Amino acid sequence: MRKKERKIIDSISEIPKFKSEDEERAWWADHDFSEKFYNELEDTTNQLDKILPLPKRRASKKVAYG
């Protein structure tokens, strides 16, 4: 039995809107991400600190033990 060749996607825009989980599962069964996709994703995640605000630090309360 010959293995089906996987289709490679380069961009998140190539991922369609799915009507059901079964449709999505079938689509992903023969699609995969390219190296270009991973590189662009990595570039985006490395810049998250510029996009999202840092969480505010909460003042810690000292607890007395005794």
C-alpha cells in the first residue's frame, strides 16, 4: 500500500474554516507545516513581549509564623 503524499502549507491563511471536527481531522490527515511556516511562527512568538503587555506584579503579603 502506497502512502499518500502530504500537502505542505506555508501560511496560517491556508488553513480553512472547518464545519466539523471530522472534516478538520480528515484535512490534517494529509497536510503538514513547512519549515517556512515554523520560522514565521517562531519570529512571531519571539516578539510577543512587544505585542502583549507584561503582567502586573502583585504585592506579596508577609505571613507571620509563630
